[in-house]
Amino acid sequence: MTDAKTELPDAAASDPVALGWMTGFPPPADKAVTYADGSFRSFPQLRWSWSNVRQIVPTVNVWRGPGPASPLPRADVDLDGVAVTTMGGETISFAEALAQTFADGLVVLHRGKLVYERYFGALKPHQPHIGMSVTKSFTGTLAGILVADGLVDPAAPVTHYVPELAAGAFGDASVAEVMDMTTGLAYSEIYTDPKSDVWALRRANGMAPPLPGVPQLSLLEYLTTVAKQGEHGRVFAYKTVNTDVLAWILRRASGLSLSELLSTRIWQPMGAEEDAYYHVDRLGIESGGGGLNTTTRDLARFGELMRNRGAFNGRQIFPANVADDIARGGDPAKFAPAGYATLPGWSYRNQWWVSHNAHGAYMARGVYGQALYIDPKAEMVIARYASHPAAGNVANDPISLPAWMAVARHLMG
């Protein structure tokens, strides 16, 4: 795992096409990116990997359906020169901001029109990129839809849906506590620590090789091993295992796999341009906390669906109150103890990050720079896929968050 403090090549010098990663039939040994040795998650190889996950691990499709893609009318706006003042006080252009955050693909929608689109490195418009924890916001939105349907009760215990979790940390947790990540868990999620629990989760969900001689657990088997620490319901603590538990609740409540549920409730009615896909565990079960891969345009379509409160592609796809509940946010007092220096005053609600700023903006966020930013006041959606050398968003927030606001102000005129 890359240390953000190490001197590393910039976006141009680490361009995976220029470096020739995975080029040739077969690629030479020094240009191969493989699963077994873990090189796929090392920098700069990950600049190729995050755009090509399907070549690395098993996956399952999210079908876009037989219908036409929903239109994204174009009204190009030159945003390259928009001035961005970073949290550190430096003034750079929006184009420089994209390079400094190692963007692979970026789409900006304004009032439903595609005003700006850029691709870098290994990513192409038709090609899915891994969303990492942006996946969580899809899972949370599906949960909100099933709550609206009456199939999921937020006040119910987790074990009402997944009794296998009775003996572990989630045995006395409610669905609502899982949705908002206010559970008390003995689980660490530190990507720079090779001993962090996140690596055991990644081995279970299929995104890290198994340890030699150690049986490979499935996702559900791993979730039963998580122990409780502290009390549920008191403070927010970001832990991906919550989302994977939520995904199991959705499967049991709906009778559908996560990929089928996303396809029928969002992907098909939204008019996605391409199939999406999830990476899966040893039993073919999707990673609901970080496994979804989509094109950049389809990620932006989902953002526009949220901005329009469940309406898109000529129909009301889910009830407006599902999006409204997310946009209102959670309790900032429960969020504050988590200590996110770049997110003062924010909160967390149903797997979404809510700014409570003057524009009412809220986000889906994933490691290595994945982002879906929704600004209701500016009538703007920004979808970005990236392959930043540092996993934590604290490495790109000081540029990214001011950049999103600078573009919003520019588009508002």
C-alpha cells in the first residue's frame, strides 16, 4: 500500500497507457498487473486496475435492460480555466485540479445537460470504473426504496432479516444504526495499516488474495466474526462492514441479489447507457460496500436521479422522500467525533455524506478519489472516477471540494 508522503510520479508520469501496463499478448512480466501478487492495488499499477477490475477478479453484471439509453443533451462549457482556490490557499485551474487528483474520468451535468466530460489514462466513456465506496450510496438508496415499499423496517433488529448475525456485533443493532453507521464495532478501516481489519474484509469480498493456508471466508461468514465494541447508536464511525450487512438485509427483504435489485429498481428505469458490474466473493455474492463498477456517464445519471428527487428518464423512479431524507442529512453532533478535518459540519445519512453547506450539497465518496457530488442549489452533478496514489480522501479533499464549489459558482453565473 502506498504511503501518501512518498515521492511519487504525477498524473502524467504515471499514465497507465504511457507506461504500457498490460500491453501485449501476453504483456511482458514487468508490465503485468496481477491479482495473486497484489500488484493490482499498488501505485502506479492501480491507475490501470481501477478501470479494468473485470480482468482481475470475478464479477456479476447489473443489466441495463433492453431499452434505449436515457439522453444526456450536450451543452459544452469550457471549465478548464475555472479558478480553484484550494484549502491550502493555492490558486490553480480546474484542469490542474483534475490532474492533481489523478482523475480518470469526469462528467459535469448542469440542469440535466452534459456540459463537461474528460477521460484520462486507461478509462474510456463506455468503460466501467470501480466506484469503491461510492457503492455504499447505491446500497443506501436501495435501502431507502425498500423502506418506502414497506419491505424494510429501519427500527427492526438486523437479526430479523439476517439471523446468522445474532452472535456477533450486529446481534443487538437496528437496521437504522447500520444504515447510518452508528454501530459500535471492533473493526478498523485503515488502508495504510497492513494489519487493519479492512484487509480481512477485502479477502472475504474477493478484492485481496487469500492468505496461504487460511480458508477463504465468504462475505457473510466474515460478517459473523465482527465483534462489538462500545454502544450502538451513539456516534458515527465509518466501517464498510455496516454496508455489507445492509446489503444482506436488502437481499433477504427483496428476495433478489443486489445486482438484480439495482438493475430493476434503478439501472433499467434510469436508462443506463452500459451494464454495470459488481465484484463478488467466493460464492458469487456482490460487495455492497465497495464493489460496484459503472461508466462515468451512468454515475452522473444516478446523481441526476438523486438531484431530481427520484425522477428521471420521464418517470418517477422512486419516491421523492427517499432522496429528501438523504439530503436532509444526519446528526452533525454524532459525526463530529469521527474527526474528519476536511469535512467540518458534515453528517452521514443512509450511506451518503451530507455537507450542510449553503448549497445543500451531498456526496457519495470512495477511496482513491471516487466521487459523486450533488449540488441542488447550482442544479449541478459532478461524477469523478480517479486513481489517486493515496486511499484516503483527505489527500484530495483540499483540492476536490473547493473545485466542486468553484464549478458550481461558475455555472450559476
